[in-house]
Amino acid sequence: MKFTELAFPNINLLKDNDTFKTFQHEDLTGFVQLTVDLPRNQLIVGSRDILLRLDLDDLETLEKTEWKSNAENTQLCLFKGQTEETCHNFIRVVFVHGDSLFTCGTYAFKPKCIWRSAENLTVIEQEEFHAVGYCPFTPDHNSTAILTKDKMYYSGTVLDIQGRDKAIYRPMGSRPLRTKQYNSKWLNDPDFVSAYEVDDHIYFFYREVAVEYINCGKRIYSRVARVCKSDKGGDLLFEDNWTTFNKARMNCSIPGKYPFYFDQIQSTYFLESGTEKYFFAIFTTSENSIAGSAVCIYNMTSFTNVFNGAYKYQENVRSAWMKDTSEKPLSCPDDSGTDKRSSDDGGLRKSSLQIMQAQKYQLMDDAIQPHTLDPLVFGQNERWTHLVVDSVKGKGQQYHVIFLATVDGYIRKMAYLPQLNSSCLIEEHKIVPNGDHKPVKNLRISEDKGAVYVTVTGKIIKIPVQRCDRFTDQDLCKNSMDPYCGWNKASSKCTTAPDNDPSIHYWMQDIISCPIVEHPIDGMWSEWSEWETCQQTVPDPSAGDCLCRTRSCDNPKPAFGGKSCVGSAVEVTNCTAHGQWTAWTAWSKCSITCGHNGTRSRNRYCSNPPPRYMGRNCIGSDRDEGYCPGNPSCPEPPVDGRWTVWSPWGDCTADCNGGIQTRIRRCSQPPPSPKGRPCEGNTQEWRMCNTFQCQELEKYAPWTNWIKTNSTSSGHFEQRFRYMCKANVPDVSMIKTSYVKTHTRFCFKNDGTCHKAGELRNTIDPFYAPLSRAVRKIARNLTKVGGWSSWQPWSHCSKDCGGGTQHRKRSCDNPQPMGFGEDCSGHDIEARQCNIHSCQGVWGCWSEYSVCSASCGHGSHVRVRRCDSSVQGTKFILPCKGQDTDYKPCTTPLCNVSAGWNHWSEWTVCGVEDLQYRHRQCQIDHPSNEECQGHRIETSNCEYIPFRIGVAPIKEREETEKNYSLLNLIVVASGSFIFGIMLTIGLYLCVKTCRSFRKFDLEKERKKNEQLNNGKRKSMSSQLSLDFLTVNNKVFDVSSLQISKQDKFVSSKNSLNSLKRKEAMHTDLQFIDG
């Protein structure tokens, strides 16, 4: 039945990259093999010289490996007259079995196969082996193959390089089996399409020249052949041939009084839906007839009935083909090799009669009929090449959705509606530009991923099986009649069945017809027409022609209330027009606001209209200038004030404990005029200075007056005091009071004289002695000798570098001196030098050189060093002299400098300056930083061929030479001298030993020769007795060697001389017959 025409606008995959994923590679050419590997979520691709693993979701590359023919095979292929294009390794077989991957390729007309890991293509599980019969010799040969669950391999292919020996072949098993060679009743020039494993049989689908029709002319029939997996071949006559081979015609036709047949099978798909098993197949008319295509469906019952029915047999070449019911087809033998045809066989091997019957019958009488009377879908004036099928569970119905590939580059999504017994076109995708013939190379479907994978030349495309989200309202969703889609009332969206359960009440689907197209359709523009010459409509007779192009709003036309196209239907360009001036613009403002030298201007533009496409430019100037009238005179301009430079910093207000320095500037360079702006900022700046702590200073107070402290009958005692203060802080509250110094004296009442202790000692009067002792006792009780405290920590150094000073202090308060006690002896302040290191920084060691900065081409190594103080842990002021970074050039493998360029042209002929040139062009309009690098033109001297000699930089050689010291030279020279002495002694001992052995051997040989010469038998051929010394130092006597009279013994001159050697002592012997 013919399908209903397109319901919705077709999709151009060339312009929609958001929905459809693509992968591109230049080696995707010729036949491209695809295998879906769901357990590892990967798509395995085999093409010319490469194997790829792609992610099933986004087609990202997981792994790529090359599998090319070696150079020897390629050269041999070219030598045999094949083209360079065909002398590659075209991968024709890709099967996944468990965790292994089995691939076969043409290998430049020497087919080979290999086992790899399915997860890592570089892991070889079994080395390459020659594979004649596994895949064809050339990519042009049609072939098919299958790897069964029990790892047996079956193929339908050619077995010779000329392509004449075509066979159904099983290379594995106990022995290889094939169809009869060059027997047209078995196979008659077949074109293999596909192969499948179903239960105990292998089914091969192909088309061939119909042998039963040969008496009426030449005609192509579609066939299916069946062999048993347990077939082990026959004895003798059928030792290498199938014994269970049968074939039958496949019928796909439009019924009627005169049926219309689609004879040539193109593609098949095997679908298991529940307990049912179906074969879908594309059939077309012959190439030289009216184009037509159809899809028919077959169930397994039709295959079983035909292959269990009668044979069609021809007695001889002059006889007609007749139905033969005398023999029933053989059933498959069991695994032990016995036949289940009859119980009389009893497990015995096939008899000679059975072998002869297998040779006699191949063709079944009945044709395999489709499951439906009419084809599921057929198209007039169309040819289809590939198909895949998905079984979709809808609301109360199971649907078969068929994806078809056409010869003009479309993928059609068809739905078969059982309740209507018709098929509808749901969607159509354009995958290649117009003009490509048979662009689809392979087609695969993944029901779990909900996607169809299409291969075309250079590209793999992933097409989703459904795009329900494009239907934005309920009417569009329901009218699409897409088995995948329904209206989800819960989410108010057009979706697939929630949780794959179409019976959910809130998911609505009602497929009662093909898609309803009487829904408002908005108009869309067609493609622009070619540019054509057209006339201008302006009255100017000098106006030239234009170029025009048009488009129409008919792709599709607006229908059923849809919107019209938006935009213009005509485009005009390249119209000749002569330029004309616009009116003058208004005068611009005067260039100055005062004074009499100002100017103003006005413009006009050559744009009324502008000159276009060879039109004349406007004549005259586009700008007019003049003086400004009535401008007032200018007043004196105001002068803004500007600062002078800062004065030097003034003296510090304090020598220590922090002072202040100031500096000033004036707004007088120039000073501001009355209307000018004054300078912004401060006229004075200050900063702290001499912030270090002051030294501790001492100051004694003056002695106090004498104070009477005690009286006696003869006089009284007096004391006086003075104080010492210490301070190094600015605040008076922080001054500490030091010890008190005390003097004591005694004053006489009668004369008023006063004496200190000790002065009374010199008096003569004994009266004064007791008094003196009393004074000394009092003074002694009030006297303490001063003692130093511990030194305080050293103060901070006055400078960070270049030599500074540090101070430390101690105080005379441990204890303080009292009375007549002595002060502490020594200084209370000590000073020392500090930070005497240089203020100039010193370089540290260089770091190691970094890795090369460029991954390809020329780059540099980098090393750095750090400027630091000459003494660790201290500071420096002056930076180090020199650079802290050092660069050294490095060279890595050359970058791909040819990216973006085309090939160089040939060198020009040498010119008068003995130079020749060549050039190249950048093929990219806007190259990136990595494209089109280098020069477009190269120059070469004609007198020599330039070449480059790598010379190490002088700096590198100097650094290398610096690594050798005098110690290295002494060590090397001493070692060489000792080694020479030992070598000389060794050679001397060796020569002496060899002479002793040689003398011993000569003496032994002399004695042996005397014994030989004095023997009873003088014939060398019968008296020869030689000792052979083996590598195990065992001596074997060959005197018992028997030599016949017919043999001659020849001893070469070299052999006699070799008897003098110790190591071998062998003789060259030749035994010559006759």
C-alpha cells in the first residue's frame, strides 16, 4: 500500500545541530560497519584504516586506533594494477562477543582478521591471521557475515580476488564447509545482503540470477538460503560441502490479476516482538526499469512451511523445472553428527544415497510469502536502500515504526497502523546536500537509546526516534499520530509514555488515522532563485540595469488559517546609480567663543543617492568653511595656580624619642589669577623622625644644707644629702628616683668647728678619740658601697646594614651606695658594632631550568634566582646587580605549521639574481592562532640546497667546560695509566701461554702422525683415526668409522691445517657417491 504523504515539514539535518548529534572523520568512506555495544554504551565503527569507539549518547570519541595495511602489501596491491584508493584496509566485519571484538578487513587485497579487547582497542587478544572467506578482497564486493552465540563464524562472500568464486562459507568448526563451487544450481552470481542466526539454522538473504527462469531470459530473484549450524559435511564427495543447504525465492508483490513484483532485495531487519519473530525487507525493481520500492514483512512460520515442503527439480538442462515431492528435506543432524531424518539411520553417518540427494535438491518449490497480502509500504518512482524497525507499544496497540533510507539522502519515519492496514509517513529527515547518490552507507538502531545511527561519507549522524517536544499544544500532539507521542495531562506536554507505560490514565493517545494535516500551517519561504538582470523603474534614463532574485511563500504555502511569510519576496542588488549631493547641513559652532579668527563649517554628502555599481561620484567639495561673524573679543584668560616642588625636609625637632620634620611648597608656579583656580592640596607636609629611644642620662642634684640631727654635751651631729635622677622617656611621670647620697659631720659647741669622720683622727686631744669613734660608728651604720645590677638586653641596632651600634645599660643599685659608701666603679653603658654586613644584596643560587615553554617548535627554558642579604636573617637595602631571570632556547618537534595552507607551488625558474620562488595560499578566511602560520612565499638560492646544521650555543659549551676541573683530569689520566699497565701485562701472559700450548700441541701431533704412518694399513680411506674434541672436552675415537669402497674421501687443505689448532681439531670430510 502506498504511504500517505508528508504530514509535517521535513527536517534538514544540515541546519539543525542541537537535536541531531554528528561525528566527522575523513576516513569514513566506502562501506562503514557499525556495531551497537550496549553493555559498554559504545558504538564501534570500522572504516578505511581505522577503528573507533564512540559514545552512544553524544558520539564523542572514546578511542581511535589505526589498522592499516603494511607497506609491502600496499606496494604489491599497486603493482597488480589496483588503484591507490582501493589499496587500503577497508574494515568489513565488526562483531562483539562477550568482552572481545572480532574485526576483519580487506588489507589491500589480502584479507586479515584480528581479535581485540572491546574496552581497549590497543589490547590484541589474538594476532592477525589470513582471512580468505571471512571478508571480501575489495570494498566493492557485496558480502555478509555473522558470529553466532557459540562463537562460530558464517559468511557469504567471495573466495578469490577476481570475485568469481562466491560462496556461503563456514571457516571454523571441525572442517570448513562451503557451497558447491561454480555450480549455478547452488549459487548463481549472488549479491549477499544479510545473515541471521535463528534457533538451529543460519539464514542468508541475497539476490541472484534465477536459474529456474534461465530458459525464458535473465531475471534477478530475491532468495533466502538456510543451513544447519550442526552440519558437518559429507563423506568423500561432499566432504567440504554443506549437506543441509536449501534455498527459496522470496515474494514481495502487489497482488492482482497481474501481480507487480519487486524482485531485488536490498536490506533486511530481524525483529523479535514478544514471542513473535519477524523479518522486514526492502525490495526494489531492477535498475533498468521503472523505479519502485516496497517493504514486506515475514514471520517464521512462512519460512518453516516452505523449507519443510517440496523441492523444485530440473532433470537436465533441456528439462523444465518441476515440483518434486519424492523426497522430504533433511532435518538438522544432532551434535554427534547423526541425522534425524528417519529412525532407520540409528545414529549412522549419512549414506551415499543421502549425499546424492543433497547434491540433487537445493531449490524449494514454493516461494516465501509475506505476512500481509500487500506490502507494508511501497513507493512509486523511488528507490530505498536501508531499513531498521522499532516495535512501539502505544495506547492499546503495538505499532511497527520503520525507518527507511532513500537514494537521494532522506531518512523517512513510517508507522504501520494495523487497524487501518496502512502505513503513514510521520517524519522525514534530509541528511546530505542535493545530488549525492546512495549516500547512506549503513543504518543501525538502538531501542534502549531511542536513536537511529546513520553513516554517510565522512560523517555519522545520530537521529532520535522521537521528537515529541516539538508539538507545543495538545492538538498538534494528537494530530501528529506518532506512535511514540501522547499528551501528558499531568505536565501539559507532548511526551513519550511515562515509565514506558502507555496505559497510565493521564497520558492521552488516539491514533485513528495518518497525521492530520488540516491544522493551521504557517507559510515558509522557498529557496532564493538565481540572480537575473532586471530594469530600474526610476525615470532617470542614465540608470543602468540591476540584479534581482525572488522567492515564493510556498515551502509550504500558508494553509488552514496559517500565517503568511514575513519579509520581502524580491531582493535587488548591483543597480547602477550616479551620486547626487544632499542639501548643506547647518553651520557648525564657531571654533572659538571669542576673538576674530574663529571658523565654522558645513557639510553635504554624496548619498542622494550614493554612487553604486560603476556610478559616477558627485562633483564638487563635500565641505564648506568660513569665518565666524560677530564674535566678541576675548577677555584675559584666567590662570590656575600650580605648585612648586617640595622643599627639602627640615631638621628633626628631637634627637631621639621621636621628633618631627617638615617641608613646604608654594602655589607660585604660577600663582593663580583672581579668576583662576587655586592649587589643591596642602602647603606643608610632616613626618616623624629620630624615633629611636634616647640614652639614659644621669644628673646629680646639689647638696642640701646641713641639717642638725643629734646633740651632745660637747656639740651636735649634722647631715646633708643629694639625689641622682635617671630618665630616657619624655613623660615626667615615668622618671625614676635613684639612690640618696649622705654626708655626716660633728660640730663642736665651744668653737663651732665641724669635722667629718676621719678628720677627727688627726687631732691630738684624747678627748676627740671617743667622739671620732662615735662619728665613725654612726657613719658606718649609714654607709653602703654601691653594686652594679645585671646588664640590660642589647638595644636594637641603629642601622639595618652598613654598620650600626647597639647599647646596653646597668645601674648602680644592687645595692645603692649610702653614706660614705663608694660609688660603683666602671661604666653604666656599653656599646658595640652591629649589622656590619653590606647593604648591597647578594644573589642566591640559580634554580633548575624549567620545562620547555613550547610543546612544539621553538621555546625557552627559564631559571630564576633570588636577591637576598649576605648574612642570613638580616636585611639589605640596595638591590642586586643583574637579572633575576635567565632564558635558554629549546627546540621541540616542529608544530603542524602546514595547518590551513594548501600545498606549495612548484619552484619558479631561476631568475637573473640566481633566486627561485614558490608560494602557497591560506584556505581559511579567518585563521586562528594555530592556523596558517609561517610565510606565504619562500625564496631559495639556485646554487645550493639549503640545509641546517645544529650548533650548540657558546654559552652552553662554556657551561659544559666549566664542569671539568683539574681534579677530573688527574683522575682520568691516572686511571688510564693503570689500565694500560694491566693491559700490557695481560697481553704478555696470554702470548706466553699460547706459545706453550702450541708447542705442546705440535709435539702431540707429531707423535700421532708417526703412529699413523707406521700402521699396518696405509690407505687413508680405511686407516683414518682422528680424535674430535667437543665443547664438553670429551674425546671420541672414530677409528671404527666404516667407509664403503664406493665412497671417496676428500680432505681439504684447510682441514689439514686446522689439525694444528687446539680448540677444534676437526677435519672437513666429504663423502661423494659413485
